[in-house]
Amino acid sequence: MRWTKALLPALVAGLLAVPWVAQAQGRADTLVVVTEVGPNMLDIHAPGANRPSYQSSWNIYDRLLTFGSKTLKDGSKMYDYASLKPELAESWQVAPDGMSVTFKLRKAI
């Protein structure tokens, strides 16, 4: 019993030192994300939506457009905020006055 009490802190410290990475291998797989603070709602347009709400919605909902991506000098990838890519929208046209956008939606998959 004594060795168990001495071993438990070392075991916990060892588990916390290992980086646990979860990645879904495909659309049929489930990705479980554990965070310290969760979303307070799934409607990011409602007043009071917190940052985790936005993080969740980015992974749950399809969008009309998404940002492109770029490779940094160190080889890592990040969003390219200067580049828009279609998602639900097949194409889009900005009005000459810049006050509206017309989206052509892709057909259902």
C-alpha cells in the first residue's frame, strides 16, 4: 500500500508530461476535444458568446467561405487571411458599390 501512494504522484506526473494528440482520421471518426472552459452557447451571433463558442462553431458548421492557408518558413501552416476559398458558396460576386455580395451556392452533396 505504501508503494502505491508513492507511485501515484509519479504516474500522474508522467501522464501529464506526455502530449496527448487526438486526430480524426476521416469524416466517419469522432474527434473529442477537452478544454478547461467550454462554449456557453452554439449561436455565435447571440450576445455574450464566448471564445470557445466561436471555436466550436468553426468545427461544427459549414460556412459560405473559408480562409485559404499558407505555409510559414518553419513549415507550419496557418490561415491566409488575405485569401478566401469557397466552402458552401461555389462563387460570389461583390456589388460595384461594395455594399452587398451575391453568392452562388454549390449543389447538395
